[in-house]
Amino acid sequence: MKRSIFCAITLAALWLLLSPQRAQAQYAYGLSDAGYDVNTRQVFGYSATWLDYYAGYYYDPAVEGELYWQYDSEVPLNSGYEVGYADIIPAEVWTQTSVYRAQTTYSVYSNHFVIAYYYYSYCDGFASGCYADPFGFSFFSGGDYGGYPGFAYNPYYFVGAQRYYLGSTGFSVTTPADNSCGTGSSFDSNGNPCPAPTPTPQPPCSGTSVKLGSFYGKDAGTDLNGQSRPALLGATASLAATVSPDTPGTFSWHVTGASSQELSNNNSQDDIIWTKEGVYTVGVTFIPSDGSCQSSATLTVSVVVPKLESFTAQQNTERVTPQGGCSGLTTGATFSLGCNATSQGMLFNASAKVPDDSISVPGESGLKFVQLVSPYRQRSTSRGVECVTWRTTQTAFDTGWIGDSDDPYDPRSQATTHFNDQYASSINTGDTPGNALEAPLHYDKLIVDDRFEMYIVYYSGISAASPGVTRPLGKLPWNWGERWPRTGATRLFIYPPAT
């Protein structure tokens, strides 16, 4: 059962302790506090008692803390009791509960105590009788100690068991309604951001207009207010605003949608990158220095990827080369598709175009080739059969796919390029896969059944190997292979013969 409740303010209980020479004023302090966390749905309480230097010479602080809610004033939700040390360590109790309810009052009640170091020893009753403090060392009535008839105390005999109640403090707090956003609140009671207050708009500026334009594209430097223009996915759109007539003031920009990133917002200039296709609105507002009015302009931006204009391939025939030098294999006989020393076996050409009125910065995006392969090689000799593959079976063409060479494919060729000032780009590359025919033992049989997928890919950023975003624009599947020997011969003729 809690004691009577005092106001939720610091308790200053004043009492007097007498030294042999003169009385010293001693003070004890008590505190109650409570709070809540709307995110973790918990309520917290705090109770404390502490002493000043003079009281700490004779006593230890102690406190009992109890946390209640409005539905039960008898049984606490949580409680505790702690003892401190002199004036050095306060007595503190932290209480908490997960029984959290919206719009509910929670209260912390604290009972404050001191524990005496000393106690009354004896009184011989001589002379003027027994003038004693029966409760402890001069706690309530004052007095002297030791050596005088009628005033015999023993302040050095420690018992630490006599506790004195000083008083109580209390404090209450009420949790907010769920999803409530009060004035000046950044988050509601569930931890969700509160909507920004709607500002009172200034009236339009009379005779002042804002122009919104781009630094790049066919319409660079012209007023695009109220119009629509395309921009490339992942590439920078650099926009600028001016006011007419020229007036001192500031510009502020805003972009709809979460799939945009402002690289810089330098008053009259804004650089923006979009990371997802879609239609967005860019707005800019001008407010003159006196803040009396405002003018604004908007631009609708359609974020797109380039249009693939062509993607073609030319495949040459397989060949056996006795002297090597084909397919990147520099020595020995090879079986390959074409020969990279003369003409490549598989040739790819692609081109794409960006809308002429794009507002994106040229050179910040381009095209690249990326190839996947599912290889299969089976080689037979008089000593057995060797298979090189990642497929589950030879005919399981949907398995065993891996990246072929680098990304982008074969960066030594024209396999990557950036869009130029005309927003056009063309690239080409080739492939000459091959297999060496010479081995420690000649091959009795060689089966090649490699499957490929060559992709033409749009990417943003300066580096094709570390792009910002990528999107495939087209794909050409192809394959090469042969079963050797082609005739009924028992061995594949290789020249010069292996040693």
C-alpha cells in the first residue's frame, strides 16, 4: 500500500544534527519522474533520494519506487527498493512496464528514507536527568554526545538498521492517442513521420515570371515551363531557373516521386538523377527577398531508356587450323568458329538512339555487350571420355549458364560506348570460340555444343564495368559446335601430329 502522495516536486526535508560545537543544517532530497516510448510501447519510472554532505556524514539515503496505472491504484505494475551511500551514491530505482495503452495515465510514487549510522547508547540520569534522542543521533531533537552526565550518547557504535521515513513524491504522465500528431511533432505515437504542415502560400508576384530550362539537349537555354521532356534513366539532368525581370531572391526546387536523387541544389541550379522509369514533375519556386510573393515554373520529365534501332549478328563456319593462331590459341592445331587472326567467327553490331529532345548530360550513359554461355565439350581418346560442362545433361540447354569473359564482354573491342552529343551510339564486337585439338593423346572424337546469349545493355555512369543502373535492350541467342570426325574415319587427323 503506498503512502500519502505529495506533489511531484523535489522534496526538501530539513532536520538538524548537532556537532559538539554547533548545530549543522542537513538536507535530503526526493524525486519522482515518469515517461514513455511510443516506438517500443513501454512506460518508464524513476525514483531517487540523495543527501547533502552534512546529512551524508550520519545517514545513507534509501528510496522505494512504485509504478502504477489508472486501472489499479493498489497493485503496482513494477516496483523496487534501493539504498545509496552517504552523499556519494544516491538511492535510485528505475521501474518500467510493457503494459502500454494509448491515452492512459501512469504514475510513479516514491517513498524516501534515511538509514542512521549511529544509535542512542545509554543515559545515566545524573544531574539534570536523561536528555536523549531515542530515535538516533540527534535526528529530530538535537543534543550533544558523550562525556557529560545526562548527555551520554555513543556516536561510534554502528548498527545501520534504524530507518526513518522522510516523505513521498509522485508524478503522473498520460500516453498520447495512437497515430496522433500534435503541434510541432515530428513523429506520431507509432513512430511514423508526421506530415509537414501546409505552409500558407504567398500571392503570385505581379509582373514577374520564372523560366525553367536545361543546360543540355536540343532545347538548351530555352524556357521549358509547362512542357514535357525525356531524360535518360540514371543520367544527370542539369536544370536552371531564371526570373524576369531580374529580382533579388531565392529559388527552391521540388521533385515528385521517391525514385530521384538530387546531386546538388544550388539556388538557381538543380542536378537530378532518376533511378526508375516513369513520369515525374520538377518544380521551382522563386520568392523575392522581401518574401511578399512567389512565382513558380514546372517541367514534366519522362524518364526512359534508349530505343534499340538495330541488333544483328553474322556467323561464319567452323574450321580446323593445323598451325594454331585461331580463337586466341596461339600454338597447335585448333577447331574454332572462324579465326580472330583474319576474320572473326561471330560478329555483332548494335545501335540505339535517345530522343532528340533529351535533357540528360551526354557521355553519362551508353551501350555495352554482355554475353552468357552454357558450354559443352566432350573429348574421347583411347583412354576414356572427358566432359567439360556445367549442364545437367547435354540437351538441358536451360542449365549451366555462366558469364562469358568480362562484363562488359571483351572490353578490348568496341564492345562499349557512350552516347554522343547527338544522343546516338553504335557498337560492335566478335567472338571466336575454339578448342585445342592436340593433347598428350590425340582425340578419337570431339563433340562441341556451346550455347550463347549475347545481350545489348544500356548502362548509366562513366564506367561500363561499374554502372549506376542497367537495362537489357535486346538479346540474340546463338550456338556453335560440331561432331568430329565428320567421316567414318576412326581418328581425327591432326597436323602436325602431337608429340
